[in-house]
Amino acid sequence: MTLSKILSVVFFLGALGLGYFLFKGVDDVMQEEKRIAAIESRVIEKLQMLRDAQIAYNAANGEYADNWNDLKNFIQGGEIWLVQRKETTKLLEYGKEETTVTFDTLGSVYVMDSLFNERRHPNFNLETLNVVPGSGGQEFEYFTDKIERSGREIPVFEIRDPAPVNPKRRENNNEKALRVGSRTDSSTSGNWE
């Protein structure tokens, strides 16, 4: 064998190895992005469930649940009242309209049956509601308080992921971590929306 044939074989094998490592590097990044997206999707779903529970708790009690146990007890045994709102408008003699609003309470339904039923959340587990998916058992950060706006006290809550899987969300001391609610505003929206 001549030197040129030996070098050709060596370069060919080197090119194959380099091609494999390039493919593997790109594939690993894509698989990691898919894994992060799947975990974040599960975290968002759980934050939406927690938001629904907090909104129902606030509607029933006039404030948000102070801790996980209060929220879990409400989900397990609390009730949501079904209220029908009816408006009637009457035209007065001088051309103005008078609107009368009446509320009729139709009954109540358990929170577990309405918000967390098998149809909406088939794999719902109340015991792990406060655990961040894909975190190995770490709990969501939980905050409730009341703030003053226009001379009135308004209840607020914030539930956030303390250790995001996505490296972009970990920048600046987890500033962009997935969260729902706000510590400073009367908001129940999530930062992914």
C-alpha cells in the first residue's frame, strides 16, 4: 500500500468519526430541548390547575389560600356555588332604560368534581399537587398576601417554579422562572401566556 492510500483511508475514517460526533452533538441538543419542553409543559399544566384552585378558593372565601394544606383541603372537600345571573331591561316612559340584575343560587358542586375531575385531568393526584414535575420532589414556591390599591386591600398570590429546568429561565437568579399570579399586582395570569 502506498502512502496516499493509507492517508486516504485515515482521512476517510476521520471524516466518518467527525461526522458522527457532529450528528451526535446536534441530536443531543435537540433531545435536550424536547425534554425541557415536555417538562415545562407539565409544569405549566400544574400551574394552571393551581391557578384554577386559587381562583375558586378566592371566590368561596374572599382571599387566597394561605398554605398548601388549606388549598388541598379546599380541593378535597370545598364547594363551588352555582349562581345564575339574570338581567331584565325595562324601557321607562321618558326613553331611559332601567336594568335589574338578579342572582339565583342553583346549588353547589364539589371542587374535586368540577375542576379536577377524571375527564379534565385523568392523572390528577392531590398529594403531589405542590410538587414540581421533573424536579425530584421539590415543591413550588408559594406566596399569598394582601396589597393596597386605591384604598382597598386586594388579595394576591404567586406560585413559581423554584428551580427551572430550562437554563434560559435560570438566568438572573431565576428571574424568568415559570410562575402564575403576582406578588405586586392583582393578576392570575402566568408568565408563559
